[in-house]
Amino acid sequence: MTMKYHTFENFAALSEALSQQWLDVIQTTPTGSSASFALAGGSTPAPVYQRLDQLLADVDQHQPIKLVATDERWVPDQDKQSNEGLFRRCLSASATDKRWQLVSLKNAANTPEVAAEAIHARLNEQLPQAFSAVLLGMGADGHIASLFPGAPTQHDDLACLAAVHPQTRQSRMSLSLPRLLNTKRIWLVITGAEKRQVLDQAIENNLPVASLLREAGCTIDVFWCP
Ligand code: 6PG
């Protein structure tokens, strides 16, 4: 496993560098094939999504990109807790231009547990096997997507699984670890000294992100700023 730090003075500089790299991946995707990206939610990545939205406005039309959340809270898109709602807000201009298509991790089922098999089938139908890139965040407890400490990272070989946030008990749907690992690139976006220390000690503490570090089939590019 190779982990490569890209450090920046501030988040604006980080967002600029990452969104330019992202745009490059989109523009160098072979004609006829769709670029696909799994995106984190939470409070960190929104400026990166907003910057990409701006950049997409100035480039020639391309094959619509496929987007999916790395994990979603089992709430309607209108809820400010929704990651899919976050994507729709941050990538609004490019939505109008039909630059991307979101493959949702939700359906009308009451719980993610009930929905998992149907969402698994949808992911297999609508997404290419390997992602062009996965953009992950990380919690201070070392969780990635909604793969929390001590919880399973996959269920029944499905591409997604239900999860519960350990503190808030909020129901979540998460991509499984093997599905997250089926990617050409991994961008891990974290900020602050605390998360950097958590990441640097993740393997010795056997945190969820350690599975990513151990099993990734590509370099993990860590985008970090104080
Ligand atoms: C989510 C995310 C989750 C997030 C981390 C970090 O839905 O919450 O996908 O995995 O990346 O919890 O969250 P912050 O960016 O808010 O610190």
C-alpha cells in the first residue's frame, strides 16, 4: 500500500488542486465510457464539489459522469443531513447541463436493511465495475464512508450495507469496503492535526481506515491542510 500526502496551506488551495485533478480525470476518460466517482458527504468536501461545478461550466460537453455517495443518511434529500442533497446543492449548475447522473443509495424502503439487496442490484446495473476515483473523508474515530469501528465492512457479498452511526444511532447506507476498493484512484480528504495523527496511527490502532490502507490496490492520495 502506498499513501501519498499532498499538503496545502488552506482548504481553498486543497479544493483547487483536487478539483483540477478531478476535472483532468473526467476530460481524459475515453470517449464512449463514463467516468464514475463515489463521493463522501459530511462537512469537509463541499468546497471541492462547488469548485468542480464551476470548472465543469467552462469545459466541452463530455459523457455524463456517474456519481454515487460513499454513504448516505437514511433521510430525504431535502434534509440537510442528506449527502445526496449536498451533492445536488453543490453541483447544481452542472446538474442543469446534465453533466452528471446520481445513482442513489436510497429507495422508498423504511430502513436501509430492507433496501440493501435492491440498492445492490441498482449499483451493479448503473455503475461501471471500477470507479474512476473514490473521494473519501474520515471521522476522528477513523471511520470512512459509514464503516464504523467494530462494525462489518461488508454483508452477504453485497456492494452496500446498512449501518448505524455509533453516537447518533442514525441509520445509514454505506458502500461496502470491497466496492470502495474497486477503483482506479483513492482521494482521502482530511483536515487538521488530530485527523492526521489518527490516520498515521490507524494501522496500529486497527481503525476502519486501516483496512483501506492495507487492502487498496492503488496509491491513496491524501489531501491534507491544517
Ligand atoms: C458522512 C461521510 C463520512 C465523513 C466523515 C468525516 O456521511 O458523514 O461520508 O464518512 O466523510 O464522517 O466527516 P466530516 O468531513 O464532517 O469530518
